Amino acid sequence: MKICTACGNTAGNEAFCPMCGAKIDDREINTAQKDSIFLKYADFLDNEMLYRIACAKSSGLIRAAVPGEAAEIFRLLAFRGHTESMYRYAEICLSADPPDKETAYQWMKIAADAGHAASKNHLKNENIPYEEPKTPPAAGAPAVSAPGDFESLVADALPAVMKLTVMKTENGQRMASLGSAFAVEGGYVITNAHVVGEDPECVVATFEPNVDECRYNLLPLRINPRLDVAILKFTGLAAKKMEERRQLSLRMDRVEYGERVYTIGNPLGLGLSVSQGVVSCPDREAQYPPDAQTVIQTDITINHGNSGGALLDAANRVIGMVTFIPGDSEGGIGMCLPAKYIVDELNQLQTK
């Protein structure tokens, strides 16, 4: 048996966690962790039952099988979107020595976004900056663009495109990374796995200010480094509000040489920027991502921060995702993961 260090889920010989999509730790779980029957069978227990068990273990009413067992259950439930567990896990982070205030307050903000009163009050009492989600403007019907009306195409797609700021720990160092993302049908947010990392501490999305001035916390649902795809979602009240926001559709049919395409992304952290070009090659063989047989090559100017942005066609359909620049490129060569791989990951998520 192996354990996912991101959410505490246990797995057999799987390479990626069926719960959150993170890479499974190669280490076998120790005897004490095997004794935690609630973590072992968490996939078969509902959230409320697990929450009551964690509360009982935290208060000492039920003996903990392993040190920190209650905290691990709260953390698992937090990733499932359980707001009470987010708050309890945040309290545990604050009581640590030294306290992990940044992680605690991010979880409280996510819970507060979902309407959790105790989290809102705690943030207010600690004078932690927090702004409740505002109702975004109604999306209405998608704009219909006249041939060559590029400005209308961009205006139509802009409400579905966002900048990401991610806090994560790599090689023992805490760091922030920037990237791009986009919302697709079903309310899912898509970006690159290398943008969020395998175990993100918090992911914050922002839109173009004239679309929405709020900051939104995202929860990871599935992270697959082998395809460099990450799937996230808005939570609580924000999730309901985002249902009214423009969402992009994924195009699965053949991409042709010379098709006009464009992307909206966050190059070098400057803010959302538009770049236009053509498909240089629709099916270029590449060694990255490892599980992708081919990628789409484009001549669009791509910089760090564009990763995770949507590659859009003339009908505002997503044909791919901006993923990487060849190491020896001098400009004019960018590689995008085809939309079919994003669809495969969404299907894997929905069958879990």
C-alpha cells in the first residue's frame, strides 16, 4: 500500500492518486498508518461520518491510531470541499510549532468564500484582509463575431480566462509561481500541472479587472504531471456564481496547418495579454509531456507565465493548452497540449 502525501488517500500500485490526482509517494505506508482504518477506507465513508470521527479523535473521545490522524482526516476532507474541516485543519495549522499561518488563512478564506461563518469571523478578528465574492456580471449569450472581428472574439473569451498565483514548496523551499488558466464547460478550471505543482498549498485566480476585480481560491481536483494537466474548481458561493460566467468548449476534431489561433495569458506576470498566430504543425512529435504522443506547434509568442493558457481557434473553441517552449527556441516556436488529452483527464475525473 502507498499513501498520497497531498490528501492522505491510500492506493495500490497506482502512480497517481485517484482522489486528488497528485503523484503517489513511492514509500510504503508504515505500520502505524496501516492501523488507521479510517484513512485506509476513507474513499468508502461519507464526509459527515469522517468529520465526526476526526472531531472525536481530536477531542480524545476516540483514541488516535497514529499521531496527527485527526489532522490528516480534516485535511483530506478539506480537499473534498468540506468547509468545517477546512476550518478545523486551519486551527491545527495555527496551533503548530511554529504556526503555519499562511496555509491556515488560505483554508479559512476558501471556507469563507463558501459561506462558512466561523472562518469569516476569525479572519475579521485577526484583521486578515478578506473580500467576500461579488456577483459577477451575467454572461448572457456568447458574442457572435463577424468574420475578422478579432476584438469581439477576445471580448467573448475574456471572462473565461484567468491569471493564477500558486504557493507551493519545491525542494524544501516555499515559492510562488505564476501562470494562466481557463474555465471549460462543467465549471472546471484547466491549467498546467507544472504551474500548480504536485501539492499546492493555495491557488488564487484573478480575472481582468474590467471583468471581475475579486480574487478567488481554487481547489485542485486532479493533477497529472505525466500529461502536464491540472483540473481545479471554484468553491462554495463562488462556484455557483461562476456558473453564470462564460465557459469555453473543447474542440476534438482535426487541427489543420495554418489555422489562425490566439491565446490569452499572463506572460512574465505582466497581466492578461493577447497573442495571435497560426498553427505551424498540428501534430508535432515531442518527448514532453511524457504521456502525450503529439503536441500542436504554433508561432505565437509565448513566455513564462503563458503556461496553462487556452489555445483558441477562430470560433473561440479550445484546441489546446499552452504548455512549453523548446529549450533551444529563439522565439516563434511554442508547444501546446491538444484538447483531446484535457478531455481524457476530465473523463478520468468524472469516472472516479
